[in-house]
Amino acid sequence: MPRATRVAVLWNPSNPTAALELEETQVAARTLGVELAPVELREDAEFRAALDRVKGGNAGALVVLADTVTVARRRDLAKFAAKSRLPAVYPLGEFVDAGGLLAYGPTWTEAFHSVAILVDRILRGARPAELAVERPTRFELLVNLRAAKTLGLAIPSSLLTRADRVIQ
């Protein structure tokens, strides 16, 4: 969405990882000349009110950060974005499988592989406090062309050729 100048970001301020992700998203937004409109969502009971704030915030797009609430409500978020004609980017492929437009984030396969390595080290006697925290190194890009069609968006072929998976 090259013309989007205001982007809503759905995030949970109680989640320390989301706070770091929001900070990095703000840095990128400033570089691109995009205004971010953070919308807090701490728990499921706030879901409807958060979506109302997104809708009322005059955003041209939506970024959803990973959290237990957003992952649990991925289908509702995809439906909301489609109904609101709001292009949205999600953190995990499960959002695209649920009807979302685009996802970019770490793969579950790599995450589970990393966990297995840590468990193996612990079972062999390593102290958990001495193990390094690892960040993901493999990320995947997923595009849902059905969602793009619903939103009236043409996805550039340059993006489609980079995608790890495209849903027709």
C-alpha cells in the first residue's frame, strides 16, 4: 500500500515482545514517512472495542503483532480487515490461512527445532540459565490472492516471486 500514510498497529502492551516489535515498527515507519496509530488489545474482552478504534482511526492499512489474543482471533481479524477493506499484514502464516492478506514472520518449524535443541541440551545436563536465547533466522512470506481480490488489490509480481507460499 504505497499510498497508505497512516497504519494502525494492533498490539498488546502487556507483552514485552510486542513492545519491542512496536518500537522497531515505529522506526521503520518513520523511515518510510508513515504515521503509526497503535491500538492496544490486552485481553479478549477488549477485542470489539479495539477493532472499533482501528476502524475509527482513519488508517489505510493494519499491522497485527503476535499475541495469544490476536492468534486466537485470527479468523475474526481477517474477516474484520476484509469487511473494512483494510489491507493487513500479520505475523504468522496461520493468519493468511484464516483469510488474511499477507504474513511475514518466523516459521513454526524453526521454532520447534530450536526448542528441541534446547530441551536436548537440558536433558544432557546443561543449566537452562546458561543457555543462550536464540532469535529466529528463517522467516516466511505468505500471500493470499483471494484476500487481495476481495480488497481490490493487485499484488506485484516481484512480491509474489519472493513469497514462500501463495494462496490462490
